Amino acid sequence: MPGNTRKLIKIQFYDPDVGYENLWAARITGSRYRIESIPFFIYGISFGDVVTATPDNEGRLQFSEVVQPSGHKTLRARSDDFITNATLRKKIISHLKKLGSDVEVLRSRLLAIDVPSDGNLEAVTDFLTNGAKVGWEYGNPEDFNG
């Protein structure tokens, strides 16, 4: 979770193609929350987005909708080489951070990458493709279909 010290709570997201993912969020007011983690699986959500969520019958907050996009972009990079070569993984993460991105790691093979709204998305994607030579995808594909 990039740089937040406020009390965080989990919001559950569901996508029929992906399943469930819980993301950390900070309450703003009422049913409005700011996303404070980078999604690994859910599409169309990014760090800093303001969303609404309501509790289900068991009290778990369930995502309703994005009410204010943050302008951040989510990318994901995956490689089995990250597992067998921790030095490579660390070098890639270090370079992404130098480009202004935050990175979260899942099971040593999947990187969730946050490119801030004022970040250089093209520099990040060029590095992943040509520098790191790893497979990656957009976590906000709707932003790039036009």
C-alpha cells in the first residue's frame, strides 16, 4: 500500500471473469472510500480512485461504483523469472520506482504497478516491453480502447 498511515478497511470487488479481490481503502464520508492499494486482478480500478461501497448481510463492504477516477493507471507484469531471479525482480522494481511508479508484489511472480496521473505511462510501458522484456497488461483496458 503506497504511503498511507490512515486507518484502512477492506472493500470486496467482484468480477465474474476474475473472482473476488479485496482492496484497502480509506473512508472519506458515508459510503465513499479512496482506494489505497494497487489491484492485482480486478480491472477498471486504480490507486486513489474514489468509490462507493455498502455492507453486505455479513458486514463486508462490497464495491458499488467508481465515483471519481484518480487518473492513476494500473499495469500488471508477470514472469516466472521473478521467482527464480530475485535480483532481476528487485532491479525491475527499482527502475519502475525511479520512473515514479509504486509497485506491489504477489507471490514473487506478479507485480501490480501504479503509474500516477502525472507519471510517464509511455516510459513505464516501454521499459517493461523493451528494457525488462516481461509480459504485462493494462489494469484499466477501457482507457486504451479508443
